[in-house]
Amino acid sequence: MRKRWVLRQRNETSVREISDALAWSVAASLDRILPTDILGPTIEGTVLNDFAESIELHEHGNSTRKGTRKDPSWYHLSLTIPVAKMLDWYIRHHPSSAYWYIGEIMRQARNRWDVPPTETLRTLRQALSLDGELSQEARDTYFALLAPREDIDD
């Protein structure tokens, strides 16, 4: 391919062929370049860190002002823009792996701060609607699959 980049042999067709081959090579190697087994826990940790900061900020605000209403901390959960964009990218490119890690985020938020899973999903969905690239239809479908199932009484 290097020979094709010689200035006198370079034309639009050869450049397009080489760029297409390079794009396919990168796409086929994406798991090796950016492994999901490393990226998933990183996203999980950053989302939980954003949650922790939101909760700490809210609790600090309540302790300094008298007469404030004692809302649950999860009313104020949020994600930073870079974290929301990374989660959006992860869902678009690795939806099944993201599904598992979002489940872990819901579990951890419940165990650490008693955040209901539906509220965790609401926060993630809201962050992605503001800062993500998923269409509303794709986002609605994806998060419908994540929604916790209610116990069915027989």
C-alpha cells in the first residue's frame, strides 16, 4: 500500500481504497484497540463516582441550610458531560456489554446509597438524552430492556 501513496501515483480512487481498507482494519480490531473488558469497569467506576459527588454535594448543601426539605439524595443524581458521552458511545458500540455494566451500576447504587434502580436508569437516560447521540427511539428501546421487572403475584 505504501507504493500507492507515491505522489505521482496518488489519485482519488486509490486514496479512497486505502482509506476504506484502513477503516475496516480499525473496525475489525476495535476490541483489541479498546477492549471492552477494560472499558466497562472504567465507565462503571466513573458513573458511580459522578453519583457519589452528586450525593455528597446534595448532603453538604442540606447540612448547611436550615429548614430544607429532606429529599432523597438520588433526586439530584447527575453525570458529567464526558461521562455521559462515553456511556452513550459504549451503548452504541457494545450494547450487550453496556447492558451488563449498567446492571452493575444499578446494583451498586442500590447497595451504596439505596437508590432505586428505576431512578438510576432515569438519571442515565436523562444524561444520554442531553449529551448522547442515540436517537430517542433507540434510547427508549434500550432502556426499556434494562427496566427492572416487577414481581408478579400468582
